Amino acid sequence: MKIEDIVNLTEGTLANTPKVQAIEAATVYPSKVEHGDLFFSSKQEEIDKAVENGAYAIIYDDDSIERKDDEIAWIKVSDIQLAAFKLIRYVIIKKEAKFFLLNEHEMSFLKMILTHKGNISFIANDWRKAFEQILNSDDALFVGTDKELMKLIKPDIKRLERDVEGYPVFDTLFRTTFKVGGYVYQEKELIPFHLDHLLRVVAFCEAEDLPYSLDRLKYTKHFIPVFIDGQLKSTQAGKSDKVAIFTDNIEDIVEAREYIKRSNTWVKGIVLTPPKTKVPGIDRPHWFESEEEVREILKSTLFNYAFIYNADKSILNTIKEEYSLF
């Protein structure tokens, strides 16, 4: 690509009159720079290394950068990250690639049920990694969960379809029987209010010809139930009326509590969170600052359901996990 085209694409300013006229490739990592490459950075040490490795052009956004080789092109931009993705937008137009923004639940289900991931790229949330992925991949389908990053890549980023075929047949808090594509899937390890996320992913796989299997379905990392005894050891569901539910998002706690209120008015639920965490509908959850505090709360408090936000299930003396159908 010609230097003048890079200047135009990134809306930068050529800070010198270089002898080089074009570049061979681009990168954001100095260790990957090869002879003839374009390099993005505003760190002097990285730029010096890139020049040493044979960079033909440098894009930077810091006026204090010292230009140590006037034979190569120095392109000043207002923002490194924005300039990098202006170049990426040009690249993806030539590739005719598709990009989709997924929420965290949709991404978890997609990675879970896909039987082959060779024809789709999962974009990293780190912009430098994302830049390299897109630039160096031959894939035509990309998915990511970072909204701001995905909009930098493609301002009119697509979301998964909201209205898709499929519906629940029967559910409990920890198991769901549902129908999709003419098939009924019996008592899957699926939280009922996660079904909509799953159905959107199934429709996406069908539309994009991605191979998948719902036999791979299991609880996601976002909502993990573990039945426990009085010593916080995991046990069979039929031997205990206590379950610790580990979740990484407040929305699932709110929805699960509403589900319990509708279906099991007799059960007692508690919520454990780090200090000052706000949970809609709860004036003050049980706050904890350490794993030991979580264990003490679970041992000393009467409950059937304990929703534990931002803690790992390894804090329990887990042996084997099994789940109830109620």
C-alpha cells in the first residue's frame, strides 16, 4: 500500500518527506515488524525497535516521539487506536467480511455448541490483538462482545436476530425442555431465562452455515449451581435443599429471584456480593471481602438459594456437582 493512501485512510499528517513510497504489511507489535512494514505505536522504545527491525512507516500520536530515521515515513495521527481501525475498515471492505456483536451469554453458547470453529474468528477484547486477528485472518465471519471495539471496526455492527423460532415446553430453575427446529430437547442443563440467548445463537448458526450440536449444551460460566451440605461440600440434589449459585452478572440474579418468587414462594434466597454492589430489589445484600467471609455467611445463614456474585465455586469443598429438577 502506498504511503499517501495510508495517510488518507488514517486521516493523518505526513511529518517528513520520506524516501520510501509504500509498505508491505502492518502490525502493532514491534517484535512482529519485518522489513517494509507499517508500525502503529506511541512508545519510543517500541518505535525504536520497529525501526531497527526494518519498518518503513510509523504511525504515532505523541508529539514527543523522536524521529530517528528520516528515510522512512512518519505519520502523525490524533489517536493511534482510531487510526488503526480506519485502516482495518478498508481491509474488511476488500475481504467482504461479516461482523456481529454478541452479548456475553450469546458468545458463551456459541463457543459451547459449535462443533467446528475453523471458519469463524472470535475477536479479542484487546484492540491490538483484534487488529492483528482481522488483518491476518482469511476468515469471512467475525464475532465479538466488546461493543465499543466492535463499533470501531464496523460502525453499523450487526446484532443477532431478536425474534427466532423456538420456545420452552417445560422448565425448572436448573433444567429446561424446549423445542427448536422441529425437535424437542428434554431437560437440558439450561437456565430458563437463558433460552432466548441460546435460540438467537442457534438461528445465527443456521443462517451462517455453522456446524453445531445442542448435545453439547451445559450450564455457562455465567450461572453455575452447586448443591451443598452443611459443611459446604457439594452433594446430590436429593440430599440437600441448599444450592449455591455462582454468577458473574447482576441481571441473572434479578431474573432468577423473580423466577423463584413465581414458582417456589416457600424458598428463602440470599444474595452475596462484594461491598457496595447494588442489586435491584435488595436494600442490602450480604457483603463479603474474602472467600472465608463467603464460607462463613453460607454456614451461618438460613437459605435455600444463595446467589454469589463475582466469586469462584472453588471456595466450596466441592467433590461432585449435581443439579435439581425443581
